[in-house]
Amino acid sequence: MLKEFDCIVIGGGIAGISASYFLSSDFRVLVLEMEQLPGYHATGRSAATYTAFWSNKLIRSVALGSREFLVNPPKGFSEVPVAEKKGALYFSELSDADLMSAKYENLQTYIPSLELLRGAAILEKSPMLGEQFLGAAAWEPDAFEIDVHNLLSGYLKGAKENGTIIRLNSKVANLERKLGRWEVTTDEDTFYAATIINAAGAWAGEIGRLAGASDITISPRRRTVITFDAPEAGDITRWPISLEINGKFYFKGDAGRVLATACDETPWHPCDVQPEELDIAITAQEVEKYTRMEVNRVAQSWAGLRTFTPNHQPVVDYDPALSGFVWLVGQGGWGVLTSPALGRCCAGVVSGRGIPSDLMDLGCDAAGLAIDQLKACN
């Protein structure tokens, strides 16, 4: 069995697998995932929608830099499309109509197709929205649903074809820098590599402490999602994702049912997180607050951990205190839709080529992804 690698990626979620995909053309890569399958935690519980409607400039830049890959992936990447165009509607209460107009004016530069809707035009897009939210809405027609399973499978397939080895059920027990390389020990094996990529999501802080890395605050936060039976309201498959402008709630059609979340961000610890009854009840209550639907029965519920840095921006950077230790963390709820750009950034950092020029042109640069940008937050 091969023991020596150029890079060992710790974490088999969308961040680690996309990074291995882009790294694998130049490096011998090993991915260590502690669960029995890739994408078990946050990735597998993501209701991923692509949108560029972000006030956070860095997230917007990596979202824009990921769009072409998601819409037109490389030949052979996936047998079925990764993206399904549905559009996204950002709605506001009547009292927030001016805020919506201001956001629209600001973001139209980056999203030329963005439209400002009012009144009945909003209901045409999202027919179950409550009447108190018909003051103004921003319509992003080019937003789309992401098939998370096929995206992750495409990354896995491409990485493996380039020689990447994926080891499941392989929790890292020890990390130690010895003689110019990393020694990584799991319960069953020991591996060696010049470079470690810490893409462990909610567990990234634990991996950092195990390696003796810089003290980066990694904050996992629980979010609860429910689905319920759709009302008799036309073709639910045509519903766009409808999001409250301040990030308090969203809903959309999903596999014949309605999917909704109150966008809770409860600080939590790294674990196989499960939904709590109170959060399920609150989410159902919010559905009835924001829409004209009733939740008579919750068909399914789940929870996932979204992981943040203090300033809610991702980090893709070498640790200043450790040789050969790269942080790929803090994607929050944007890991799936930004994975093409952040995976390329990780490969650029490790190879020494730096951030790809097309991403820099969009506003994503090394300084924005650096560990130093967190110092002001500590």
C-alpha cells in the first residue's frame, strides 16, 4: 500500500474532495475521511442553490468564479447536468422595500440579469408568499439548483482517475512534523506527505490543535431543515428558491414537497448533528409567518453544521506557524456553490502558482483568503 504522498487532504466533504480534484493533476493526493462515505455531514445535508446575490464581496467573487464550472463542467465530469436553472427570489417586508431597492442597485453591476419586482409580479414567481412581503423583491433568473450528489461524484471520479486515493473510515489520530514532512496516523495506518490540507469542516479546529497550528476560531453552527406536503398551487417543480432579504428564512419546491428553514445558526459542537423538536416547531411556525401555507405534517427533518470563521469568510492559506499546513476552512453555507473556485485556489496556493488570475479579476485575492484577515476579529 502506498504510504508516501505529496498532499494529504483531511476531510472528504465538498471542500476536501474538490481540492483533491484540482490538486490531483499535479500531485499525488490522499484523502482521509473519518466517515464511511464522502460528504456525510454538511455536504450531504445541503439544499444547494447557486446565487450571486451576496453582499459579502469575497463570497460573491468566488460564487461568480464558480458559475461556469457548475453550468458547463469539463467533458466527462458527470453524465447528467450538475445545474438546473430555476431562479431565485429575494423578498422583503413592506418596511424593507427601500433596503431591497438599495441592494438591487448595488448588485445589478455584478448580476446584469437582476430584476426589481413589485406587487403581483412577485406572486407570479412565488405564488405562496405572504401578502406582507409584496413590497419589493429582487429576481435573479440565472440562479440554479445544484445537484450536490452528482457534483461530489464528478469530483471524486476525476480525482481518482488522476490517481487520488480516498481512504474512508480513517479518522486522524495524530499529526506530527518530522524531518521535513508530515506523519499522519490513523487508527490503522501511518502516511507521509510534504503538505497537509485541513478541510475537516466542523472538525477543522480539532485537526489544527492536533497539528499545533495557529489558533483559528472555527465555529460550527446548526441549521434545521424541514419538508412538508405541498399545497394545491400549480406546478411546485417550477417554484424558485424564495429567500428573505435579511437571511431569516427560505423555502423552495423539493422532490414534490416544500423545503423550508428558519436559517437558524445555533452554535454547536462537531458531531453527527440531529434536529431538535423545538427547532422543527419554530421552522414550521416560520413557514406560516412568511407564506400562505400551513404545515399540517412534517414529512422529513434534518440538521447540518455550517462552519464559520469570525468574519464569515473562508480561509485558503498556509499556516504561518507550521511548514506545509494549509487551512481550507470557513465556507459557511456556501461550500457547495463555491467549491470550484475555492478548490482551484487551494491548488494554486499549494503549487505556488497563487490564486488563478480570472478569480483575482473578480475580486478574490490571496489577502482576502489569508489567515491574516482574521487578526482583526480576534
